Amino acid sequence: MASPPRRSRHDPSRPPKARTHHHHNRYTAEREERKERGTPEKSGSRTPNNRRQTRSPEREIRRQERAAQQRSSGSPERRRQQQRRRSRSHDGRSSRRDVTASSEKHESYESTNSGTALLSMDALAQLDAMNEKGGSKVRTIEKKLRSTSGKNVKEKVVTGRVAKEKIKHRRKDEERRRVSGPMAEEGRVRRGKRGGYVSADERREKKRFGKKFWLFVAVIVALLIIIIPVAIVVGKKNSSGGGAGGAAGADSSGGDPSNSNLNGMDQSAIPTSAKNTILDPFTWYDTTDFNVTYTGEMVGGLPVMGLNSTWNDTTQANENVPALDKKWAYGTMPVRGINVGGWLSIEPFITPSLFNTYKANQGIVDEWTLTQLLGPSKAASTLEKHYAKFITESDFANIQAAGFDHVRIPYSYWAVTTYPGDPYVPKISWRYLLRGIEYARKYGLRVNLDLHALPGSQNGWNHSGRQGSIGWLNGTDGDTNAQRSLDLHTQLSTFFAQPRYKNIITFYGLANEPKMTELDIDAVVDWTTKAAAVVRKSGLTTATIAFGDGFLGLTKWQGKLVGVQNLVLDAHEYTIFDPNLISLNHQKKIQYACTGWTGQMTASLDTTTGFGPTLCGEWSQADTDCTTYLNDVASGNRWEGTLHSTDRGVSVLSPACPTKSGSCSCGDANADPSGYSDAYKQWLLMNAQAQMSSFEKGWGWFYWTWVTEGATQWDYKAGMANGILPKKTWDRNFNCTSSIPDFSNLSENF
């Protein structure tokens, strides 16, 4: 029930204060009790607080009425009956038990004042009417407290009121929290000076601190004023040594970015509808090299927020290739490219630190299970830090310095959107994809856009986002996910059809590694035809569309997709995922790279035996599958015969190394590269150069991958540092025309 409105003590509309029934009955009962005991009544006696009462004329009239009523009321028994009847006529807020209790409580305050005689029935009725007209129970209580001068009791009532008011304020605070809750769940709410919420209770709490506390705070602030500028200068020095390109997003010590380009920005300029969203730069972990001026402009339903309005396409990656604004002769001029895998589409073997802190029974094996466990807010902060730090501008500068001319950027569909039930972090990686393209532009590197993860998973592997079943073009939601993928390409191709991407987006990938050994082949071909039509209709006409070979074998694509213009077949060539190839000895592996890969490329380029234009989108120099998490998290490997795969029945439970014995070991294969023998380094370098030479028989190649947390034989950056990969992509001393050593001095069981 709502409390009555409070009135000011001097409110003229407030009715005269009147004695309550409770107060009248209490003293009537005491008067009767004294009469029965024979205690005389004395006029002018003092009240309990030892002060003589001064009666008003109105009060004197009431006293006389009570005295007359007392004289006419008859015997004591009759008076008691009248008292009980008056108690029952009370409005329900007091009872006979209340009268007795009050009488006992105030017995020590016996008064002999004759003005406490019983009222007449008419006077009592008038008093009831006055109380009814007064209305508020709260006011009745206040009157009673003032008439008895009970200071302690009055303080309790006032305290109670304050408590009620606090509850009301707390409810308002709770409402604010419920409103901001969805933004916190999306990981968009920041604390501290960027607009963190402070409740009313917390603000009241702050007022309780004394002068000593604030003096201490002042000292701390003064120290921070001295320390922070020094720290910023040091941070800038640490972050400035990232190669030819300048500062990376975060400093080399792994600290957080400074975000100095937010200085002087007016946070109130962000529209209310955009606050705490991906369009609000004050919620970004890293603002380095982003345009933080707010814009709500969209192209294809995708934001341009973070981009500058101008660009420069005159940069040349190196002296052997044309500048971005000059034509590249694909098919005659080989592509020498690098993947930035594990960045915007995470993979456990590339960044095991994101996965190895969990227990096996938690089942954290891919981005789906990781983000599901972390929850929206923590997943967003965790992955945005990864996006900001794993690949930075210094990486693009070093990629250029190593002689690369193209970069393949894998990204996942949740860079654009998510669907009901998805735990993925939505849209944050989009901003880093756009920044990565701009870094590539700065260093003259052409871009191969690779949609690495599609709705439903196109292969059931962890790098598709969700390990397990294939839900793309397959299963209950197969058709839904097929259409969702087409819709994604409508948005993406519309965005990248903008003039700013004409010279830099030279390859546009439709679907990474669709597993056509399990998918319906005709369904994949039909979808590819539709997707290519969507891309062209959206205006992206200059980029070559790349589609995956689906592990069918290059010759199986002869005669397919005829009539679809400007396509290239993307083949991924590895020896270590095939038990028949991983068991080849060191000499035969290089021979296979020189003859096997070269033969396949040559046959695929010929439309009478293959599709036509073909490139190798992924390969590595690794000769074992020993790398941690390479074959899924905690699933073992083929080399030692411990592969308990989650890939539906392709377990390899007997050693597959060349000796095929119990001596097969991953110990040396996973050793620190500083311990590699000279002979093994020679083999690794020759194996890499043989593959480069073979893939250049086609349109060229993209090495997998640029950097990892510790998988040296998959890490081009680490390979250069350890002398097992060329310092320049074109600087090679082996091209498959020379004889191949037998490498008899190398062990074949590691």
C-alpha cells in the first residue's frame, strides 16, 4: 500500500492536530485504575517531564466535558464497559491489548490531572471525525510523539522514513543497472573515466570519508601527475621500434595501447544511440591508427567508422613488383604471399595460450566453446586484446621487408553478424580487418580476403569456429546457412566494391576449405555459382574470386564452373595430413614437392585436364604433425600413432613416421629451433624452396602462416630468424633443377 503524501508542519491545508483514540483510552484507563485504588487527583499536577501544562480554552472545555461524563457514568463497572465499547469502535489501528500495554508502559508517569477524565460520547465522536479528516497515519503518529515528548521514539520514526527513501533511491539505481545490463553483456561498457556508472549509494558512501582520506588522495594524485607523463613517454618509445612502419597497436612490452588520439575528443558528440556500441570509439580497446571521429555511415549495412576518407595506392611492395595502382599480370607473374592465420579467425595451434589454461573436461576446443565459456563481456575483452596485439602494423612492415607482395587475411562471418544461439563476439573484428587492409596498403601489399568461417561450419574443423558436425549446405539448417552465406557476400562485396578497394583487394575468397568429401559436390558447385553472381552483381568486378578445391583433387575440377568469369581455384597442399605422405623419408618428401606438386599445378592449369587458373592458398615446411593442438585440442598425432581424432573416424593409432615403429617421437620435432642440427636446417630450407618453386608453376602461393606463439615450422617469422626460410622470398638457392641429397645423416623417426 502506498504511503500518504507528506505535508509540511506549517501546511495550512493540514487539519488541526487531534488527540488519537489510543492516547485518550490509555489515560482514561489509568484514571479509572487510580480511582479504584483510591488515589486522589490533584489539579495542576506536573506532567512526566516535570513541566506544568498550560491549558487552552478549548482544552478547558474538553476537560469539563470529561468531568461531566465521569459524574454521569455510574459505577466503575459501567465505566469499564463504556471504555471497552470505545476501544472496539476504534478504526482498527489499536486494540484493547494496545490500551493495556500502553497503560502498563506509562504507569510510572501517573498524572493526577483532572483534565484526563473521560470524554462524553459526543466529544469522542467529534474527535473521531477530526482524526478521519486528518487522513494520514503518519501525521497521527507524529502528533502522538510530540504530545509525549518521546525523543527516542521520534528518532526511530524519522529513521524509518529515511530508510524508506533509501529504498526508493535504490530501486531507481537498480532500474539504471537493468537498462545498462545488455550493453555490459555485449562487452561494450567501460569503467572509470570513460563513463563508468556510479550508483547513488556509492555516491553517498563517498561523502563519508574524512579530511585525512582526502588529503591522502591529494598526495596520490600529485604523484600520478608526475608519473603518468613519464610512463606515456616510455610507452611510446617501446612501441616505436616495429620495423619500417612505425608503432604497433600495443607497445613491445605487451602493455595496453595509449589511445592518445582520443585526447580532446568530445565524448558527448557520440549520439546516444551509438554509445557503448562498436561505433563508439571510447569503448574500443585500441584506437591506434583508427579515425575516431564518429560517423554512422554504412555501406552494404557495414560501418566505415574508423577509416580515413583518403588513401594512397602508389606504394610498391618491392622492386620486383608493380605499385598498387599498376596492373598485376596474374598467371605470368607469380604471387608470393603470406597468411595472417590465427588472428581474426583463431586456431588453437597458433595461439595455444587462449586454450591451454582450461581443463580437458571443460572441452574448450574452438572459438565456439571458448566464447561460450567466457560469456559475452569477457569474450569481447579477451578477443579484442588478441586482435589488437597479435598482428600489428610492425607485422605488415616486416612482411614487406621479407619480400612478400600479397597477404591473405582469414576472417570469420561474425565480423559481420551473428545469429540466434551464437556465442561468438560480434563485429569487433571487422574494425581490425579494415585496419589490416589499410596497413597492407601502406606497404604496397595486395590483399586476398578469405572468409574462413561460414554459418553452420563448412568443414567441422576448429578453424571454422565450431568443431564437429557440418551445418553448411548440410543437415536441418543447411539451406538456411547457405542463404545466410549468400547474404553475407552481398554485404561484403557491396562494401569492398567501393573505389578505395579497387587496387588492393585483388582476391576475394568465397569459402575456406569446404569439406566436399562429405558435402554434396553438386550442392557446393551450385552455391559457388550463386555466390559468384552475388559478388559481381554487388559491383565487385575487378577482384578475382577464389574458391576452394574441397579436397577432391585438382583434376576433379575439370569442366566445372564453366562460364563463370575471373575465378581461381585455391588448393591447400600439405604432406603431413595424409598418412601416406607423412611416412615419406626426407629425400622423398622433397622429391614429392618437386614432382608431385609441380605435376598437379601443371595439370590444373590446363583446362583439358583441370579447371584452369590455380594457386596454392596454404602450405608449410613442417614434416611432422607433432605441433601441439595441430590436429585438434588434445587429440594426438599421426607421427606417433596417437591420433584419436574428433574428425569422425580418421584416427591413426599406429606410428606413421618413416620408420613406422615405436621409436617415432615428437620430442625432437617440437624442440627449440636453436637445437636443430645443420643438416636438419638444410633440409627444412630446401623443402620450403622446393614447394615455392612448384607452386610458382601455377599462379603462386601463400605460406601458412606469418607468426605463431611457438610452432616454428608453421611460423615464417621464426623460420627466417632461425635460418630455415629465405630472408627474401625470391632469394633461393634451390629450384628443383638440382639433385636432391639423400639426407642419410638425418633420423627418420622425429
